[in-house]
Amino acid sequence: MYAQMVKSEASNDDPALLAAFQARIDAGEKIEPKEWMPEGYRKTLIRQIGQHAHSEIVGQLPEGNWITRAPTLERKAILLAKVQDEAGHGLYLYCAAETLGVSRDELTEALLSGKMKYSSIFNYPTLTWADMGAVGWLVDGAAIMNQVPLQRTSFGPYARAMVRICKEESFHQRQGYDIMMKLAQGTPEQKAMAQDALNRFWYPSLMMFGPSDKDSVHSAQSMAWKIKMNTNDELRQKFVDQTVPQAEYLGLTVPDPAVKWNEEKGGYDFSEPDWAEFFEVIKGNGPCNAERIEARQKAWDDGAWFRDGLMAHAAKQRTAKVAAE
Amino acid sequence: MAVALDLDVALFEGLCRLGDSTLVLGHRVSEWCGHAPVLEEDIALANVALDLIGQTQLWLGLAAEVEGRGRDADRLAFRRDVWDFRNLLLVERPNGDFGHTLMRQFLFDAWHQPMLKALEDSHDPRIAAIAAKAGKEVAYHLERSADLVIRLGDGTAESHGRMQTALDRLWPYTGEMMMSDDTDRALAEAGIIPAPDSIRPQWDAVVAEVLAEATLKAPDQAYMHKGGKQGTHSEHLGHMLATMQWLQRAYPDSTW
């Protein structure tokens, strides 16, 4: 789940138009870019899709951190392909946001200035090779939980981008789990590495779904608009129910002694993550916030001459073409 | 002295020269991941790196098979030291700015593409098959790198200056691609890998055409560095291997 705590915007539109719009959504129709939509719907979607796109882009960094240290040629190729997919996801999502009237450059500037956020998870460091397994298994696993229902979201371009993204995400999750399997079946050192990665990524993964429903003030409007399809707690429960048996299969221990099957609710009980930590990370105080934004800022600043050069060449070509006509 | 044995030794060397060059360049390009000037370039660079790593698996896989000492492509990539690497010096040059990276890519692609084309006629069908597959990928690499060199050379004053600086700095590393030694001559005579200098006319033609359109000037300098193909490298390669081989060295003989 790459969009967290997306604030819903209120709409001051004509109540009759709003009602007709809501009726279309309730009937399961897709809203397309050129059609009328409430300003609040448009703004909330820009924020959500933009945050999702930024997460894909910043999300390249923790995994890119291991491409040059991947242990085999095949692992290196798979990791490169995965990070490339993420850049591609960022691209579709920026394009989807553009259909709502905001440019990629504007969104990039909002990311760099801190006006827009990306998922808290990418502010955690990737310290060992096992983290490539944990990120694929847990982080992409959590992302899929949220994104599969978003294939049915009301905004057409977002729903269609999600269909494509989900196919690739499930490959990402499988490759992550496959890395974990190899480590879990490997030497004692490799197994310890896998356990350490699970220990560090467990709670940050649970945080990806955002705060508990009782503290989540923005859900109702977004759910009515089918921008958000499930509550944070529903998705978190689903994720835990899926992941605990996978950890058991690997022979690894989820770092929460409270994890226990609850027959009555038909799911696992588990401890809440430390929400104080979550809010600090969102505020910019996570272990890697500063480095992540510095890296994106540097790429943007160092690339300015490149972008300007291409624009200048294109302008020269146009002038030459006009002169020739 | 059995001729057949000598040829196998030469073939192992020749395949390492191809595979180590794609490995080292693929690694360098992959260092950009997440840091390119625009998203489209992040995607394109990852594509190029992926192609090169894929080609490495094929070249070094065949090298290991020819060698017949029980090693595989990973063993060659991750467990040899600097002096055993046979890549061209050009591809181990550090990335520098994005212009440097692109110019290095173009100067290599302009050699790589005709070399693979010629390798499709190798008497060794295994080599011809790899070259046919890699050739399709590399034709795209050359198209892309030549296009960007032209656009940036003939872009702004700054982009022009950066591309010219990159060209001046990298030029002395281009000669090695077209230099022959005894290994090259033995492989060329056997019809297995064409002589490096046979690629010269095509390389010269493509480079001259692209630089002219890019309004860039090839340096007059005639001196050319050499040694990579024989295992005498710059200081840069050791640092790359320290990163690339770290896991395999720290946890030897583990399965990943």
C-alpha cells in the first residue's frame, strides 16, 4: 500500500451534480478524465495517485541499494527488472495523475519540497541481502493487498494502471519469497540474515496500511467515492493472516509474541505497531528520510542540463523544420 | 604442442573478453538505478543493464563450458580477482556525469554492434547463436546512445560542453577495442571471433557520422591505453569487484 493517510478534500459543488456523480459511482461506472467530477474527488485523487507514484520512484532506492551487490547474475537481473518495473509503475501513475490536470514536474517539485509524501516504508534502510527478500515478500505483499481492490476503483485511468501494476507486483512478491526460501534453507548465517530482515520489516510493513480505522478520519468520503476500497484495519488483518503461515513455512518467527490464531474471528491476533514511530517517520524523522529526498533532489538537479539539452535540441529541430517548409 | 588445446585456451580468453566487458559495463550502468535525470532514462538504463547482464550469462556460461574445470558463469563473475578479468578498459571507466555515461555507452555500442554482427558468422555455432540474440538488443542500444549523443551534443552550450569533455576523456580508451594480440589472431584465423581491427572501418564510420551530427570533435590524440584484455586494469575495477563480489566472498559457497 503506497498511499497512506490521504486527506479527502471537501467539495463545494452543486448538490444535484454531486448526487448524480455519486449515483454513477454506486452503479459501478468508471469516471473518465474529461467527465465532470467534484473538485474534492479530483484533488483527493491527485494526492493519492501522486503519493503512490512518488512511492514507486523513491522505492527504487532501497532496492537499488543492492543491485550492485546482488550475489548471482540471475539475482542481479531479477532485481534490475523489478526496480525497472517500479520506475514503469511510477510512469503510468504520473500519467494517470496528468489526466487530472497536474504535470509530472509539478508533482516532482511537490515531492522534493516535502509538500507531498511517499510511503513510510521506504524510509527504512536495506541492510543485508535478506532485505531484498523481505521487501519483496512483505512490502510488495502489503502493496498487493491494497492494490488488488484498487483495480475496481472508480477512476478509469487509475483502475487500469492498477491492473497492469498488480500483475507485476505479484511477480515481485514471488521473487522476494524465493530469496527468503533460499536463505531459510541455507547456512545458519543465511537463516539468521533472513530472521533479522523479518524482525526489522515486520512492524514497518504493518504500518503501510496506515493508522487504525478509529484514528483514520479521511476514510468515509474516499470509500464512498470508491477511491479507497477497504479500511486500513481490514487490509492489515488480511495481510497478517496471509503472512504468518508463510513465515511458518519458512521456519522463521514473526517478531510478535502476541501473534496467535483466533478461532472466533477466523484470523490472527497481533500487536499494533508503534504508531508514535509511524508519525515520526511521516514527519521526516525516519532512518532514511533525509537520504531518500537528497538522492531524488540530486538526480533532479544533476539532470537539469540533460533535460535542458534535449529540449534545446528539439526546439532547434522544430525551427529547422519550419525553415525548410 | 596440440593446436586444438591452444585454441580452447584462446577461446576461453576470447569469451571472457566478451563476457567481462558486458558484465563490467552492465554493472556500471546498473549503478545509475534510481538516480537518472528523468524517469524514462531510469527505465532505459535498466533495460540496457539487463541486456548486458543477460549476455554475460551466455558468454561466461560458454567460457566456463569451454574451460571444462567445473566453474560456471557465476563462479567466473564473482570469484575471480582483477588480474583474471579481461574486459576493455573503456567499460570500467567510472560513470561520471550522465554525459560521460552516455558517451562511454555510444563508443562501446559502435564497436559492439558490428562485432556481434560479424560473430553471427562464427564457425562456432554456439557463438553465432549468442551473437544473433545479443545483436538484436545491441542494435537498439546503439540507436539509443547515438541519438542521445546527437541531441545533447547539439543541445545547449552546457550539454555540448559536457559531451565534448566526455569524448575527450574517453577517447584514449577506444583504441583497445580494435587492437589485436596473439589470442585475437588465433581466434580470427580459426574463423571463431573476427579480428578486432576488422571492426575498425565500421566503428570509424558510425562514430564520424554521429559526432558530426552532434557537432562534436574527435580529439587528435593518437595515444591509446591498453591492457584490459590481458588483465592489466585501472584502479577502478578493483573497487567495482569489491562491491560486486562482496556477498560471494563473505559467505563463500552459499546458495543464493
